[in-house]
Amino acid sequence: MKTTRTPTTICSCGMPLDAASSAHRTPKEGDLSLCAYCGRLGAFDQNLHLKEVDEKDLPLSTQEEIAAVRRTCKQWVTKKGGN
Ligand SMILES: [Zn+2]
């Protein structure tokens, strides 16, 4: 897992987001990211600030991938004893 520090963005849930993790690479402009606290979707701009994205504007296949990632994250949090 590779973690990249990014400029701090405050998610609409109120939590500061200042890093992105990926299995194998650093984020780039246009990449999507989920808030680890609330699951809200954002996209990185050229300076790696996150901007909120309306999922309904994305292709159905991408919406399905996002849903799968959220399910996996929820299972992980449940196994770790979170909410
Ligand atoms: Zn959030």
C-alpha cells in the first residue's frame, strides 16, 4: 500500500483529508477518492485538492466500482470493531 500526503481538504463531514492510499501509485488529477470517515466521493484537481463529485454524473460501471469499494471498507471497519 502506498500512501501519499496531499494538501489538506476539509470534507463536508468536517474531517480533514490530507493523504491518499493506493495499492500501487500516487494520485493524479482526475483520480477519484473516498473519504475514509463518511465515504463521500471526491476527485483530485491538479494540485491534489479534493473536489466533491456527483456520482450520478459518472458512468454506471464507475458507480458500481465505488459501491463495491464502500462495501469492502464497511466490512473492514466492522471487523476492526468500528461502527
Ligand atoms: Zn467525509
